[in-house]
Amino acid sequence: MSFSTEALARIAIELQSDIGHPDRFSRLITTLRNLLGCDASALLRYEAHQFIPLAIDGLSQDVLGRRFALQGHPRFEAIARAGDIVRFPADSVLPDPYDGLIPGQESLKVHACVGLPLFAGQTLIGALTLDGMDAHQFDTYSDEALRLIAALVSGALNNALLIARLERQNVLLEEPGGDTTTGIQEIIGLSASVMQLKKEIEIVAASELNVLIGGETGTGKELVAKAIHQQSPRASHPLVYLNCAALPESVAESELFGHVKGAFTGAISHRSGKFEIADNGTLFLDEIGELPLSLQAKLLRVLQYGDIQRVGDDRSLHVNVRILAATNRDLREEVLAGRFRADLFHRLSVFPLVVPPLRERGDDVILLAGYFCEQCRARMGLGSVILSAGVRSALTAYGWPGNVRELEHAIHRGVVLARAASGSDEVVLNPQHFTFDGVATPSVQMNAPPAGRVNLREETDAFQRQVIHQTLEKQNNNWAATARALSLDVANLHRLAKRLGLKD
Ligand SMILES: Nc1ncnc2c1ncn2[C@@H]1O[C@H](COP(=O)(O)OP(=O)(O)OP(=O)(O)O)[C@@H](O)[C@H]1O
Ligand SMILES: [Mg+2]
């Protein structure tokens, strides 16, 4: 069977007229569902050896956050390599990437599945997948008819991608045909607040302004800093990281500005500071709120005059560095309390960005959960990692005080538990695999010795995690204050927190 000229004309016209519409891909998918009568379909973009869903129909929503790497998804790999439409046999043994992801279908054993690769010239730009529960559902469509659909959709996708790139105005910065996103971590999310944040990142990236990135712990401030650098004209120069909270005051100046041989006892050779290393690039000052007042004065000087002095050197050195700073404290309050210099605050906050807490991002929780499930699946070499309906509603209902990091750890821990409990590599996450407190592992009962076999190290780690987490909360997420309260050196606390997975 082929399609009527009328039906094809309707698709062509709809594709053309919807091109500037933000929901254009969802509309396209709906049109195709009506035309082809499939039970599930997805339009995906191809980039950096992975398929990225743009619009889905009949699939669970977390699919929108999943990134399907060719490696580990043989059906997608087949579609990417085929150069033409692929009809998978109804009883194909290749694992289906949507297995468990079609609501109401526990597992996809025998079903119809067709993949249409989408090309711009010779370049693979995406794919359209069609799934039907009836094994012979698509038999009546001829290859020619499906190719025609693929050609129409390819044109629309290619136009949309070009427009998106033009809107980003960095068309000249991107290498033609290159994997522009390789190694760059994506900011997952389609909620209004995250879309707004992405827009602001784009705008500020192109400028030379210093940026102050605010937001609660675990919201993605570091990710935002990386995105700004990657999208900026400085992207080919280094992004240098410095955690101000993990910086003992005694070595801070030399860390920032470097020192010359003999500047102090132990300075056995010249050493470049972070500012020098970041020359022409970006310096990311994380947890800027923890920077001691004495260093704030020195930092201000660099921001004002652009020159630095190595410890023990009279000469000054000119550097061209863009500063991105992050903090989970309210710096305005810090200024009022006399803990942060007002002049430095004003220099840094020319363009303030606030990363919204996860609880204000609606369904992004589900997208992110899907993203982390797929990440765990790939890392642990599992067949599939699926969220049960119960888990999806629990994830949405929870408040996520630790934000995206807490979600990431919760999914990771959930997968490990579910895997251990079932012994299978088809993992389904259920509510019992979560504790939703972000701290204690389920086996830990404080004050009571755990029953059965005990791994002392794990129990100790869990206990330390709990104590640190509680103290942090008490100290308003101020690491320096937490270190004091726990009688620890702040740098040691950071190392410990990192090892315990409380921070990255
Ligand atoms: N939108 C997102 N999409 C994908 N991953 C994200 C997103 N936001 C955060 N993450 C991941 O969550 C984790 C925490 O993010 P990040 O370290 O940037 O948070 P942060 O705001 O710097 O936290 P803190 O204040 O504790 O330093 C990281 O692993 C990061 O990659
Ligand atoms: Mg951080």
C-alpha cells in the first residue's frame, strides 16, 4: 500500500507551516500516528554517536530524557548503519530500546518495528521509529511509501536544526559536520524555568561579562559554568576550576597567583597560579562565598586592573581572564553581614544567573530520571533500566532538597539495589528501591547494630554521610561552618565529602 497524494501533501504542508512552532515535532509525530496508525513512535536527532529523542508518542515520558548511545542499542545501531529503512523481524532477538517504556506493555516480545534513518545529503541527522503491537501492522506499507515519509521528515528536521543553530547565532563557531557536543555534558530539561536558563546561558556566553551563578546545592551550577565556557568565544582556551572552600588560607594566594622560587619556605620552584593558567580562557571560582576577606581584596584588584603578582615577585603580569563564580549562599546577605565585600559582589554579579531548584522544574524530574537510568544502564552494562509507574509518581511528589545531585544518586543507588535483589540485567526500579532522604542506605539504623552480615566500611561511610549531611543542613550548606562544627579541616571535609559521594 502507498499513501494517497492527499495524505502526503497534508504532511508536507503541515511540516512546512509548523516549522517555527516550538511544538513542531510533537505535531509531526501526532500527524504520523494518525497516518500510519502506530502504537508508539519517536523522532530522534542523531549527534555524537547517540540518538536524542525530540518528540515521542505512546512512550513513557522519561524517554525524552534518555540518550541512546549506538553502543549498547543494537537496533539503533542497525538504523544508523543501514542507509535505508529497516524492518526488524517481529521475532527479532535484538533487544528493543523501548522495552518496558511503552505504557501498558510490560514487555515487547513480538511486535512490529520499523526504523527510518533521516539524512541531510549523506549525513545522518536523525531517525524516526515506528512500533506497533500487531506483528504485521506495517506490512502493508511499501518501502517506497516509507522512504517518501522519511524524505519529508528529513527535510523538516534538517530545516529545524538549521534554524535552531541560526537562532543560537554561533553557526560560524561550529565546525561543519563535527560532533560539536562531544565531551560536553548536556543540560537536560524542557521546563519553562530551564528553557529560560538555557536562553540566558546562550546570551551571556557570547559576552565577556563575569557571571555569578546562584542556586541551591546540587542544582547544576557547575554544569552551567561549563556550558557558558563551551558556548563562549573562549571555548578553545582552558576552563580552570578552583574551589574556594577547599582552599586553606595559607596557600590560597599562591594557588590563585602563583609564586616564584624561594618566595617562602617550601617554594622550591616557580609555580603558575590559576589566573595564569586560565589566561585567555575562563576561571571558575566555585563556592566563592567561602573566599576569605583578605583574598577577596586581592581578587578585586585583579578584576579591576587585570594584573596579578606572583607571591615573592615585584613585577606584575597582565592576564586576560573571564570569571565565572558560583555559590549556594545568598551573597547579598553575606555582604550585609560583612562577610563578603560589596565592591567584589558588584563586580562579580554583573550578570547573575539563578539555577532553579529541581522541585520547580515540573516533569523535568522524570526526564532527568530517564537520563540517569540510561547512564546507569550503559555504565553497568545492563540490558534495560525502567522506572515503574509507582516510582515515577514518587519521584514527582518528592521535594528533592539535594536537587539534581540527590536524584542522580537516588537513581544510581536504586539501580544497584534493584540489580542485587533481582540478579537480572533487566532492572525495574520500584518504590522500595528508594529511601528519599538522600542519606542513609536502607540497611542503616542509627544507634542499633544492623542485623545479619555487616560491611563495617559501608556502615561507617553511611554514618559519616548522615552526620555530614545533617550538619550541613544545620549550617545552611556552609561547608566552612560545617567543617568547624565537625572539628575538621575544611579541605579534609571536602575530600571526605567527595569520597562519600556527597559532592562532586
Ligand atoms: N540539567 C541537568 N542535566 C543533567 N545533569 C545535571 C543537570 N543538572 C545537574 N546535573 C548533574 O547533577 C550533578 C550536580 O550538579 P552540579 O555539580 O553542577 O551542582 P552544583 O549546583 O554545582 O552543586 P553544589 O552547590 O553542591 O556544588 C552533576 O553530576 C551534574 O552533572
Ligand atoms: Mg558545585
